[in-house]
Amino acid sequence: MIVMQQRIDRLRLSDGTSVSYAVAGSGPPLVYLPGWVSHVEFGWALPVERRFYEALATGRTLIRYDRPGCGLSDPAPKENLVELEMEVLDALFHVLGLQRADLLGTSLSAPLAVHWAARRPETVDRLVLYGGWVQGDRIASAALREHVLGLIEHHWGLGSEVLIDIFAPGADAGVRQSLAVHQRSSASAETAHRTLAAGYQLDVTEELPRVTARTLVIHRQDDRAVPLAEGQRLAAGIHGAELTILPGRAHLPFVGDVDALVDAVRHGLGLTPLSRRFSQTLTPRQREVAALVSQGLSNRQIAERLVITERSAESHVERIRARLGFRSRAQIAAWHATNTA
């Protein structure tokens, strides 16, 4: 079985801030702007999320990053979300030697992708926007926005769970729990609050007419987080943009009917639909070892539990990591949690 790998590296902004980015696949570059909060390593360890990325990286070189304040990146050097994102993208294009690339913006990063495409049209070949908005203050009432922000600021644990219930309706309990942990691992309560508050203030009304890239806007019909009307406004405001409306309520792109969404995104990138879907499989013994890894057992403890040599236990763990394309035991544990839910 061929396993797709990702490479994690770092770049530095002009003030020395370190920004982590990940590269996977091969082909023309596709820059994936992070939605709200992100963690390039943890996200790759979650099967539901990783399968989505692998599908995008089939025929493209997928480039993801953690904006400052999130994931493996340093704390944010400035509070202006738009200017920070523009600086990160500029540095990313520079360090990777990109002249042009496709851009995929999801959720909060959809209007940020619009900002970049409007400012730097010469760098964007194709633009795909999913679950985005034109004006952030229109995606929910003022009272609801304040309630959500208050939960994040004062009760980040509960807030992350409430948000996942909104973002991923229909997902099973194990997946929801893993995604809530993902959010808390990706950002502090302060960063999450600041980022979402800035997202509510985003307004790309004036930028839309300046976008010249071939654009596809995708939105799910009953998205619980962002009304379809905002996706329709995005498409209407960009000259020649195509609008694809998919059934479903989930806001996260890797939850719900992911195959249909992947096919729509690939269409927007000029790629053919996938003839096969990605999956990660382990042997029964490897699954048994993965379960023990998820319990925090060392190789010696695993060997004692399974009545095998410590060297055999170590070999099983290494084969699991190689088969799944992981770098750490923590990723194995996260994989096991969502695959046995």
C-alpha cells in the first residue's frame, strides 16, 4: 500500500516569527488556507481530516500552514488578522519559490483568500472557496456571536465542544470528541477568541470585484455555521464565479458527504474525480498494538501485555507509523481514537 507522506518545515516572517507549514503530494501547487484554528501535525493524524487532505494532494502539491498563534507556529506578532495572513502568504510564496498557485479557502479563510486574490491577482490561477462569507457580521445574530465568543473566552473546553456540535452535526461521538480536542490543541482560548472575533468583522464586499481568478464557490445547503446566502453572495460578487450547492448541514469540509465535496473541489481545480478513496488499514495485530499505544504504554509494556519481545513491539510500532505516514506515538493514539469510535 502506498502511503502519502507530508513534510513539515518552518519559515520566518520579517520580525522572526516562526510559521510552520506542511507539504504533501505532487503536481502544481495548491495553497490551503487554514480555516479558524489549525495544527498541521495533529490534523494529519486525524483520519477524517487526513483523507480530505490526501484527496486534495492527488494531482496537486498541497501546502498547508498554521498561522501564527496556532498549531506549531509561534504566537501572533500582530492582531490584524488580514495583514497577518497576507504577510504569511507572501512569505510562503517566497520561501517555496511560487510564482502562481491555486488557492483553497474554507470557512474563515475564504474571505482571507479573497483578500489575497484581490491584492495579488497575478499569483492566483484558480480560487476555490468553501463555506465562506462576504460579511462576518451577517453569519449570526449579534447575541449569538457574543454568546459563542463568551464561551470560548471563559469556558474553552465547553466552547470547543459546542462549536463542534455546530460545525459537525451528524458526526459520531468519537469524531466530535477528537475534533474538539483538535481545536484546543491548535490554539489557546485567547487566540481562538481573537481569531473568531476578527472573522466576524471580516468584510470583503469591496474586494470581490477585484478578483480575476477563475473561481468556484461551494456551500452546503443547510450549513449550520454559515448561511447559504453568504456563499451565494460570494459567488455573485466575483465576476464569472461558479456556484455549487451541495446537500448537507456540516460546516467542516471533512465531515458529512466528503466524497461529493472533494469531487466539487477537484472540479474547481481542473482535476478529475478520484477513482478510489483513501483509507488507512492495519493488520489485526497492528490494531492491537495501536490500542495499547493509545493507552500510553511503552514498547516494553506492550511486549509484556502481548507476550512478545520488546524488539517485536518496537517493530510493530514502527510499521504502524510507516503504514499510516505518522511521525509520533501521539498521532497513532489520535488515529486509534477516531477509528474505534
